[in-house]
Amino acid sequence: MPRRQREATEAAIDLVEAALGDWCNEVREVPVEAKYKSKNLEAERRRRTKLNGKLLALRSLRWRCSQMSKESTLMDAISYIKELEQKKAELQMELAQIPDEDGGKQGSLSSTGTMTATTVPLEAVQLQGKVELSPIGVNKYHLGIIFKNKEGAFVKLLESLSKVGAEVTAVSSVAFSGFSETVLCIEVKDEERFSMAQLKQQLLSMV
């Protein structure tokens, strides 16, 4: 290429670069704004993904699903929760009308919808002696007995067990209102001497 033509070409290139210099600088600044926009966009995507995951988990419970839209799923969930709350209130009302089996407590429903208990004095509860004997394994038995607190009563209990060849392996006892409730685990060492009917009869004579 001739020298003059080459110089003219270089001058034209310099002119174009000078003219486009400011525009190129503006273009370089665009990614900075786009960077902030992309951060917000990623956060929005994560939020939507999280919400969609929760909706899918809600649908997977299979309690009720009239439609597959998000709005229907939320409305169905709200309706179902209200039904459960209503059933809970109805059951609490029924429970408040049923006296306790032991006669010790009777529930009532307060104005706030919570259960309260009315305590009956323990002296008003009529206690009586009781003996329960049931097998729990090979040569092993569960013994529950309620008897009046008398001097030497527990010693007589152990003597009765010893007479039929039974050995105590665990014991738990609690006293209340003049009575004692004792729970024992016993193991029979001498099967020939042991008789459930005989042992129960002896214990009933104690209570």
C-alpha cells in the first residue's frame, strides 16, 4: 500500500475511534447496572422456587385438592384448617360433659376455648382395695394391689408371696388418702408351690 494511502487509512481509523470513544465508555458502564439487576432477579427466582416447593409439599399431604392452581391450594388449606378447629371445639365440648373415670377431675370448656379442670376433693373419692395379677412372661407376673395403710401390711404382702414361691424383682409404691398402691414384678421360683388363684385369694383377704 502506498505511504499516502496508508496514512489516510490510519487517520480515518483514529477519527472513528475518537468519535466512538464516549459511546464505548457508556457501553462499558451498562454491565454495572445489569449486575445489580441480576442480583435482584436471582433473589426473586429463589423466593419463587421456595414458595413453589412449599406448595408442592402442601399438595403432597393429599388431604384435599380441588384444583392445581396456587390460589386453590391455599384456599383449600385454609378451609381444612377451619374444619379441624371446629372439630376440636366440638370434641372439647363433648369431653367437658364426660366426668373423669376416677371421679377425681371433670373438665370444662372456658370462654377462651381452652380446657380447665375442676378438682374434686380426694376425700370424696371412695377408694377400695383391689388386686390385679397377670402373667408377663415365663414364670413372671405383674401384681398390682391397693390396700389400706396398716402397720405391717407390706410385710404380710411379702410373706404371702414367699409362701407361694414368688420372688419380687421390682417394686413401686405410692400412698394417698390412707391407702397404698403397690405395683410389683414377681418371678416364680417354685412352680409346684405357686397358684395364681391361691395367691390372689390371700391378697384379697388383706385388702
